[in-house]
Amino acid sequence: MGTHGSRLKPETVADLTKQTAFTEQEIQQWYQDFIKDWPKGFLNLDEFEQMYMGFFPKGDASKFARHVFRAFDLNGDGHVDFREFLCGFSATLRGTVVQKLKWAFSIYDIDKNGFISKSEMKDIVSAIHKISGTLSENGSDQAIQQKIDQVFQQMDENHDERISLQEFINSASTDRSLINMLELDYDTK
């Protein structure tokens, strides 16, 4: 990405305006803020977890942060650079319903095989519950499993015990209750 000064190169900004829903001015501001917080030009998993823990001080956000980090780290190099950071935020903040659902799917698809299994969903839903800090470890397992079984009953259209991206998008786009069950806070209107 070049030097880590306070401004991006014009060609980088032009490319990012095509890839994201941000204006040139917004991209430059995001970059200045990013470099201020992470002067080396990227953040690692520990830094990402610390950031998330600041957002959710009453609960344990570390496990969920690891899953979100994996979704941001598009090239799998163990770092989130500015481009990955901005593209992820663009999808979640200003993306279409389908872009937001694809982003959510990438968090749930832990092994990146193109499907969500019940165990993957349980891992993510459990991590989301830990963020709130309100559920005990042993009291919530049965409730979480019931929620997962219900989601699978509604989303797993071909009953193969896994949810594809298309099944996820089809179901979540048309049934707001599924979004709520998965605790995704996306506007689907």
C-alpha cells in the first residue's frame, strides 16, 4: 500500500472507492484514523481482540473477535491491513442486504468450506452470548442447541445438515426472525 503517511496514493483511493461504498474523503479519513491507531499499517489478532474487548467491556468478546478477525483477514496472512479493514466495514456498514449476509456467512463458515455446520453455528452463537456476559457456560448450552436446531430446520432447504451460502441468503433475506435468532443486527428492508 506504499508508505504509511497520513494520506493514501490517488490510485489506491480510486481503487478503494470502486471496492467500497465510501467516498474519497471518507477513505482518507478512515486511513488517517487507522494509521493513528495502528501505525505499522495493520493489526494482528491480539490487537483486534483488544479493540473488540473495548467495545464489549462487560463480556468476553475474545472468541467472537477471533471469528470476525478471520472474516476480515481475506488473504489469511494473520494481519488485517487497511484495505481488508475498509472492505469489511464497507460491507457491514453500507453494504446491500446480500453483501451483509455474505459477510455474516463468512463469520459462521469457520473452516471456509462454503457451508455452515451445526458445530460452526454453535461456536459462533456461543461466542455471541459470551459477549453479553449474561449467560453462564453450563446453563445456556441447551438453549443454544435449540436455537441452532430451529435455524437449521428453517434454513437447511435440502436437509443435508449444512447451510450453503445460497440457503443462508434465501432464508435470511425473507425471514427477519432468522436474523434475530442468529443475532445479526442487519437492516433487511
